[in-house]
Amino acid sequence: MSRATVEIPATTRAFLTRPRTATLTTLRPDGTPHVTPVRFTFDAATGLARVTTRAGARKARNVAAGGPTAWVALCQADGFCWVTLEGRATVTADPGRLADAVRRYTVRYRAAPPAPPDLVVVEIAVERVLSPNDGIPVLKAK
């Protein structure tokens, strides 16, 4: 099975590198949305967004409970300029993936993320990008 990646305009990629806070929307086990502010990174080359958090945080538990079909939305806004990244998410405590997420976060926000003992990374395989600024990019199979 090929993994879809999203081609996005350079202006959108640049917007997603600004050190801003976003909101992450996950679904609780009862189906209601849970929205929380987060800091994140996005790798346009791989189509992967990352959010570091505690394993016990509601957002991580929601993603874990959703299994392989856990769909999330990550939205960064600045005034009327916004970009939403949507895709399937997983939670991992893999040391290599955590180190990569922390490194990317530190570069983007110029400070390391909090480091609780139960640190995990929510990885979002972005399948859809929504933005009124550049239109909706086309998905391409990799």
C-alpha cells in the first residue's frame, strides 16, 4: 500500500514553520471532540506532523483508543490566515522517534519541549491540508 503525501505551496510550508501554537482535535471514546492547544512540527517532505505530550494526556489516550483509524485535525491560525492538517495519528514512545520529535521541536521553538517521564509523540500522517490562502493541495501517492 502506498502512503499518500501532500504537496503544499511554499507559502503554506513557511507558515507552518513559524513558532506558533495550534489546536489539536482528537475524538474521545464517546465520539465527542477534544480540542487542546499544542506546539507541533511538520515535515513537508514526509507529510508527518509531530506533537510531544504525556502518555496520560487526554489527547494521547484519545489517539491510542482510536487505534489505526484515529483521525485528528491540527490547526494553526494567525488572524485570518490558517492551515489545518488532517490525518491518521498514532502514539509512540520509541526512543528514536521521540529524539527526532524533540530535535525538531527545539529547532522550531528555540527551546526544548517539556520532558515528563512519560513523554510520547503523537505522529500524524497528514492526508489533507486545508487553507483558504492556497487552496487544497492534491494528494500524491508515494
